[in-house]
Amino acid sequence: MRRAPNEGRYAERILTAFDDRGEQERIVVWIERKEGGLWAVGRTVNPQQRSSPEPRPDDWIFEGYELGDALEAANGALESDVSVTRRGGDGTTAEPFTRDEVLRKLERWFFGHSPR
């Protein structure tokens, strides 16, 4: 059985922005846990327009074993996208990814329950 494309996602941010032609676009940045304990950060634009919900190889901007490195990569991508949308006159903001946010979901998966 195939897993849903966002099943392993531990955190996700969605930004709404405008492209060079003034058309609305959706930017998704996420952190997920892959098999073998690998953390990965993905970023895609307009995933709703794709024929498949599966991430493409070029959607991955980070893969590694340290959560801190994944958070740094995800927040860097998020900051960059927010900065670009602000320059375009859009007031888009997004909360940074946090360690606690990711660890809550990891604990639920690992222990099979919600953290206290």
C-alpha cells in the first residue's frame, strides 16, 4: 500500500504569492521524516497543478540526519520566499518552523500517543 504524499510530513507552511505575470501561486515548504531516520525539507510551487501529488526529485532542498540542520534549511527557504513576496507588495508572513512543533509529532509517532 502506498502512503499518502504528505503522510510523513512533520511540519508544513503554505504561502500564497503572485508570480511575475501577477497570477496567484501557492508555495509549500515542509519538513518530513524519511525511512532510515533521514530528515528532509521540500519546497514546491503550485503542487495543486501537478498530475501527481508525489514530490519530484528537484523539490528536495535538504536531506540529512540532524533535525537542527533540517530546521535551518526549512526556515531559510521560508524566509527567502516571504522576503520575495514582500518585495512584490504582498504582505505574506509565515511562522518559522520550530523544534517543538516537529518533536511533538515525532513523539506521537514514536510512542504512539500525544506528548504530555
